[in-house]
Amino acid sequence: SFLDKDALARGTSSYLADSVIPMLPHKLSNGICSLNEGVERLTQSCVMKIDNKGNIVDYDIFPSFIKSKKKMTYSKVNDIIMRNIIDPEYTEYADILKSMNNLAHILRENKVRRGYIDFDLDEAKVIVDENKNVIGIEKRVREDGEKLIEDFMIAANETVATHIYNMNLPFIYRVHDVPNVEKIDKFLKMVSLLGYKLTGKVKDLTPISMQKLLNQLKE
């Protein structure tokens, strides 16, 4: 369709200092393709039942519609779940946000035990004036609210991938290949030149051994 061809030509969204040029036209990306507050949207839902140890004990995947109850900001959500500062507009959602954050922490701890590597790289936020001139750069702070969304998205992705795998259906997966041993060796030599003494084997690297190496360089 014309929509497919246009999406292919655009390829990806382009993120600028203070705005974005979306892959799909604004009418679509900010309209029918966006979860706007109080508006019903057709969607595909993955509803999961998760126990207090973070295990997904049951799930269902089905066509549905969603009506977003509240458009929230990360800053106000982070105030609630990290500092117990509750905006009056968010009062009725405060308890469930705190429960969600508790669950997100459990899910994240499970991922870490499985060898999850949190690169947690600093991002820059560009500050512009009314004429779009850059007037400063700040460090973008990533708190629990941002991590919560990521943890839930990964749980949903893993559940859907497992479901399709168990059905023996052909599927496209994004995977990260095994690290190149020579590159890891060069990296460790560079690190040792900077005065760090790392313990661990370069060969037969596993996610957990890589996690341990990076944890020694955390600061």
C-alpha cells in the first residue's frame, strides 16, 4: 500500500534536539497510532499473571481495545514512586504505581540473576530557546519510572516470544551474538593500562561472567 511504501522510504523516526520527525506522518503517529487519554484504540493485549517472585505463571494474548485513563509524565511518576510526592491529579493512581514499581524491581532482579547487563549509559538532554538555538546541555536522569516501563515491555516481549516458540511457528528474533574474543582481550588490556585489575576469563564468556567484569568497572 501507499502507507507501506512511505514507511519504507522513511525507514525510521529521526530524533532532533527538541523534536522528532516520525516515521509515519503526524496525523497517524500522533493520532490513530497513538494511545491518547480517554480514547479507545484497537490493540493486541498480552495479559500476564506474575507471582511475588517475578515468575509469569499464566498469560493470555488476544485482540482487544484499550482506553488510556491518564497521560502521565516520567517526572511526576518518579516523584510518586521514588519520593512519595503525589500530584493531586495522580492521587488515585499512586498506590498502583507503587505496586508496579515493586514488581518491576523483582523482575529486574530476576534478569540480573540470568545475566542481564545494565549498560545504564548517560544520555544528554539538549536545551533550546524559543528560536531553537542550543543554550545548554544537561544530563538526562533515568529513574525508576523509565526502568519500570522497560521491565514490563521486556516481560511482555519474552512471553510473546516464548508463546510463538512453543507453537513451533517461524518467527524473527533480534539476538546479540557472542562477543568477539579478540575485542574483549583488547578491551581488558586497555582497562589494565588504566590501572584496573580485573578477574575473570576472556574465553568462554557468558552473560554472567561479562556482567561480573563490567561490575568491577561500574564507577
